[in-house]
Amino acid sequence: MGGEIKKELESWFSDAKSIVLAGIGNPIRTDDYVGLKIVEKLKGKLPPTVLLLEAETVPESYMVDIEQFKPTHVLLIDAAFLGLHPGEARLVDAEKIVDFSAISTHLLPLRIFCDYVKQATGAKIALLLVEPKSMEFGEGLSVEVESASEQLTKLLVELLG
């Protein structure tokens, strides 16, 4: 995992007071599980100023939890086809998302969800997106995405722990 993603995350979290990390994805669609896997691995490793949510494909179900936590930052962790190498990650500002419907497996388009969270909380919102190798039905991550999930988990513990 390159130093670029570390610098981007460091900068993005620099003024964070309370953070929501939401893993998004489908546990039975191979690499789409990456966001959930990272959040699972973070359990017990971060301070109480970080709320971990396993949002699966319905992050909107957690709106009340997010609003009550009053986050300054909300990071959604998900798989997305971005045209990168499998396992490569990018930090994307939620406001730069135009149309994720073509690459997302989620019920409510993420842009609408992000806009609602922003309006309800005033939080900074971004997506940590990992390029999948496959999103076919099945369990378990590809080798490339598993490696990325381990590196991103370590990085988030280092930055937020």
C-alpha cells in the first residue's frame, strides 16, 4: 500500500474529533466484503471517539446511530470498480461522487446517503474505496484485496488508535 493513501488519510483525519467508520458491502459477493472485513478487524483496537458500523448494503439503516454520535468525520469503506489494480485504494471526497449506481451493489445510491449525512451532521464525508478483483457471488476475499484489507486496517489503527 503506497504512502500516498497514508498521507491523504492523515490529512483528512487531521482535525477529527469523533469519527464514524462504516464498512459497506455484501458478505456473499467476494471482494465486495472488504469494507466489512476492515471494520470487523478494527473492533477493540480504536478509542471510543471512533464508532464502527458494519452497514453491509444498507448504510441508511444506521442514520440514527450516526446522527446521535455527532461525528466530525464519516469514512465509508467499500469496494468499487475504479479501473485500478485489484487491492489498490483511493480516498474519494463524497462531494466528488457523481453516479455510483454503475459500480455499487447498494440499495440507496451512496451519493444520496452522503448528502443526507452531511446535511444531518455537518461532518466531513469521504469514501475509502478498494478496487475489487471480483464481486461474483461467493465468500472470501481475493489474495490482492485481503492483503489490502490487512494493510488498511493497520494504517487506520496507526492513524486513529
